[in-house]
Amino acid sequence: MAHTESDFVKTLGLTLLDGRDIDFTHSPADSASVLLNETAVKRMGLENPVGKYLKWGQETYTIVGVIKDYIMDSPYEDVQPLLILASNQYMYNIVIRSNPQLPMSQTIQGIEKIIKKFNPAYPFYSKFVDEQYARKFNDQEEMGTLAFIFSMLAIFISCLGLFGLASYIAETRTKEIGIRKVLGASVTGICTMLSKDFVKLVIISLVVASPIAWWAMNKWLDDFTYRIDMQWWMLAIAGGLAIIIALLTVSTQSLKAAWTTPVDSLRNE
């Protein structure tokens, strides 16, 4: 439940589905008005709720409007029923929509001046709605940053291993590469020969890891009320990037071995 003066929907930029906003200038009777969100209407099983009466304690309110659901508490939980009662007393917070044409510092100074005029002893404290909302996702952002850092470390270590393995294989097949070049093998053919085994290993790993990644991501997403659905192309892009990174890692050694002259390759024969 919340209390508000006039222009609640307009100030917060909400979507009015039916009826009108609370407006004390519209009628003095709006002091007994209430707005409901979609969830509250569904929970109470109301049809055409605008104009009907709602009893809360000893008070009776008239439903003047229905607003679209919006996240007011945790973004990880379902939207709860919300009743917004009209009131012009005991207001602890002031919500203001600023003029985007004015500098924000000038707007804040103007608001502070007005507040100090009516209550000079009370400290002025302001918060931005978008910043407050963004803080709800701090944990996820921190987890995403850590996941990115450790993923980069894992990729770097994997690339070092691939590079070392590619160097070893190119070294052990030096004479084979020399003979193939004498027999007319091209640089492209030799690079393909040296790289295809690595690509096969990456493809096998993708076949094994993709179902596990699909299951793990869906289990993680199940914890969120508002979530995306996993799509096949997400795993396809990740797999494509893995193959490209593997090819780039081994390509330096493959090209180095392919460009070596046959004389140098067969010198010790």
C-alpha cells in the first residue's frame, strides 16, 4: 500500500490502463480515491473496477484508475498487489519529475531551497530513481564481472596450452611437412592439416559441454521471475568463438611450420 497526492501516474511515468490519475484539483472527493495495479485487480477478481468501492479498515475508497504492473520492490520476485491511496497528509517522501532542459545541479539546488524554506531544520537528502533501481542489480553485476574475469583467465590459460601443443606437434612433424612441400603441398594445405585435429577436439568438447551449459543456464535463470529464454544461437555463437580462438592460437605455429623451406626441414635427414 502507498499514499500519494495528485499526478502519481504522470510523475512516475506509469501506464494508466483504465480510469484516471488521482487529482485533488479534479474533485475534493479524490481524498477518498484509490489506484490499483493489474495484480491487485486480478487478485480481487474485479471486472470493470473503475467506479467501484473498496473498503480498507474503517475507510471506504472509490477506485478511480488501474495502472500497469511495475517493479516496486525486488526485481527477482513477482509483482505484488498494490493499492495507492489518495492522501495529502503525513508525506515522508517527495517524488519530482525534473525538467530535462535544465541542468540537474540547478534543479537540485532549487528543490533544496524550497525544502529549506518550509523546514530549515530538516536535512535535505535526494535520491535518483534510476540509481536506486540500478542498485537492485549490484549483486548480479558483480557476479557478471567476476565471471568475465575468470572466463578470460581460463581462455588465456587454454590458449597457452593450445599454443604449446601446436608448437610440439609442428616440431615433431617438421620432416613430414618438408616432404609434403617437396611433393607440392601448399601452405594452405599444410596449415589445414595441422589445424584440423585441434578443430576436431574443440568440436567434440562443444558437443559434450553444450547440453551441460544449456541445463546450467536454465537452472540459473529459473531463479528469476523476469528472465530471457535460452536460444540455440547463443550456444552457436559461443561455439563459433571457441573455434575461432583455437584457430587463431594454433595458426601462428601452423604458418611458421608451413613457411619453413624444405631444405631446413630435411637438413638432418
